[in-house]
Amino acid sequence: MHSRAKIYRKFNHRVEVFVPRTDKFTYEFEGITVSQGPYSFLEEILHEFDPDVVAIHAPTLSMARHISSRAPTVIWIHGSEALFSVFHNYYSPWELKEKAKGLVWDPLRLIAFGHFIRRSKPTAIVYVSNWMKRMAELYTLIRHPLSFVIPNPVDTDLFQPLKATEDACVPVHAQELKRASVPVPVRVHGLSVRSLGWKYGIDIAVKAYSRFRDTDLTILGTGPLRQYLSFLAAKYQSNVHFLHQSIEHDRMPRVYSRFGYFVAPSRTEAQGLAMCEAMACGLPIIAASTGGIPEFVKNGVNGLLVQPENPLQLRMAIERLISDDSLYDSLSENSARFAKENFSHERVYDREYGVFKLCAQSPRSWSSFSTITE
């Protein structure tokens, strides 16, 4: 959201951000005015700021009755807010209590989300992938007449191919690197930037790297399955290394420059922003053909797709990539080009501004606003 606000500000639009909170205050962050407070404060902001468009991310039912602006509204649907989490691998097989809660609360949450859309009557809805659009329409039973698919943006001026060198400014602690045995970057070293949750499928990658001596995988991230994945790596004698630390976003391109390819063995993924940032840095992608991933990873063009839940096929794809220099060079070049053409700030801005202009020009008529019954 902040990235989008900066993009709009970069193109000389007035931007103000509101975040629902109990305490009321306003501050400036990187040139963007951010106001926090109760929804009554939002009504004041809408009245004083008088926006041409209200862009809503992470909408909640309680927000609906406070969107009283006469300006058109555009809602973004990114993922979990419109998914039935139990059906999309948010929980590991042994999290039975969490699954049971999901079976109770997910239908209520989705009903509330659908009610928000009907009540707030947004002028348009933007999804980050076609897969996300299909899933949201399936679970909310709503098909909006003005629906658009626009991926989340990547700063391709920051995330771009870098020449890796010995003295590169690497934003990880030297001690961690030593323990992980990550040498000067070459194309045979893989990277996965993932939260250590079940839906991201890191356990699948751990199994794929069992006694894999031709390459290794560094997994950068933290999450609830940290201990389990460490146990699994030891059990399978996997050539994987974990870096459990936080790295500033603008230093990530240097991290990507130290590795040869990116692994995304996800069970569920609406887009995969870290994957797209790695793509912008010229890393070929090896990913599971699930969710929205095939919309961004074109098999044999900018990456290799494998069947979900298939460690053997993942391993074979990795072997193919690191053993074929011609394939590697082609995928790497196409990755950076694809990211530039589809995720750059300029490209995303052009598409989103087109949505804003269309919404501003279109009358707010709901005759075609339909509930899916077929």
C-alpha cells in the first residue's frame, strides 16, 4: 500500500493514507501523510481531503458504513481476505484445532466480506491475479461489472540484475553467512524468501534438496514452522541453510545478486511478490504450478514450473536449470524483461490510473452489479 502511495505521489497526485486504529494521530512518512484513528476520523478526512478516488486495501465490514465520500471507490483484493483458508493450505495437517476454527470462522468472514462489497458498492474491484479473481468470485458469490486484474508493483529501478562481487554490500551478518556456508554467488546457489508457514511449501523444498550436492538452497524467513523445518532438514540430510532474520527492503537486491535462482514451492500463492522481485533481479524461477504463479512464471520462458507437492519433480527442474547454461541465460534474461514489462511502477501506475479515470467518468449505477447464481 505504501509502495502504491509513493508511486501516485511520484506522478504528482495528492495522496493521503488512513489506517484504522483506536488512537488518533497524523504523521509524515517518506512524503506521504498517514492518519490513524477511529472511523469517525476517516469521515473527517474524506470531508476535508475531498478525494477524487478512494482506494481501499484490506477492507473490513465495519469500514463500509463510513465510506460516505461522493468519490468513486476502488477495492483491492490481495489474497486471504477472500479465500477459504482451510481449502488453501493455510494450516499444516497437524493443526487440527486451527482447521476446526477455520471451518467455523471462514464462512462467517467471507459472508461479512461479501456484505461489505454489497454495502459499500465499490465502483471497481482490482485483483492481483486472474486466479485471485476466480477464487474471490467463487467464495463471495459476487461478480462485479468493473473488475480488473493488476499485479502488485515492483520497483524495477531498485530490483534489477546486479553484478555480484566479493565486496558487494551484502545485508546479512557475516557470522550467519559463515554458518550457512554461502560462498561468492554463482548460478548453482538457490534462494527462497518465504514465511515459514505451511502454504509456502518450504517442507517440499527441504525434501527436494535431500543429499543434493550439486546445489544448495538458502531459505530466508521466519514463521511458525521454523523448528519443524529444521528437524526435517536434519532428517533428510538436506543441503539447505536457514537465515532467520529481517532485512531492509531496499537491501534485498544485493541479497538476490548473491544467488543464481529462486525457488517457490508454494501450495497457495495469489501472486508472490518476493518471487516477482527476484525475477526483476534476473533470477530464473522454479515454482509450483499453483494459484496465480503460472500467470507470472512462464514455463521454459522465465522459469520452470513443476507439479505442486512434488519434491522429485522440483529436484529434477533444479538439476535441469543448473546443468544447462543456455537455458539458464535465457530464463534469466527473460525474467528481468518480464518483470520490467509487467510489474514496474510505470506499468502498474498506467493501468491503475486508467481504472481511476474510468471510475471517475462512469456513473455509479448498480443495475449490472450481480450475484453469481449459476
